[in-house]
Amino acid sequence: MPTAKLASGLPSGDANGLLAIVEHLIGAPHDLHVVVALVDCKRTTTDNDTGEVVPTARVRRIEVISDPTDGQRLISLLRRAYETRTGKAVLPLALEDELRAVFGQGVDPDTGEIRP
């Protein structure tokens, strides 16, 4: 199975939307936050023995998604992307639990819709 890495740095200035929640990250370090990020490939590393090439993704822009309506849309997009990538028709329980923790609502595993 292929692998990928993530560069440790974040963009500076206005491209780093995490700056909007710095105080919350400090005050509640275990709370989950939904973000949308744009990435590209900062570098690739080739294992000369196996020929395996591992890309290192770089975050070019990142924004926090805090609006509940946007969160509902994001859950639908996340579900669709997961199904397309894996061929599985439902979100894994761990992901449902994480989404519920972020948005405070249940997610219907069959439809991906948010339940009150």
C-alpha cells in the first residue's frame, strides 16, 4: 500500500486559518475541529533499494469550518469521498464518533445525514 507524509510546517499569515482558534486550541486541547486544507507536494523521497517513492504533502492554505450548516455539507462531502476512495458504503464508527463530537449531533450511518 502506498504511503504519504505531511510536512510539519503550516503556511504563514492569512493562509493559516488556524490562527483564528489559537486560544481555543490552548484552552481545550482535546476538542476536535473541522478544517479544510489545500495541499501540494513539497518533496518526494525515493528509497534506492525498493524504488518506493513517498510524497510529502505541504499545507498551502488551511481554514477552520465552524458553521453547523457548512459542517453538514462537509460531512456529506467527506462521506462521498470516503466511499469513492474505499468502495465502502458507510463511514467507520470512529469517524462518526469524531464528527458527532465536533458537531454535537448524530450521523445516520446509512444516509450520512445529521440527526438531531
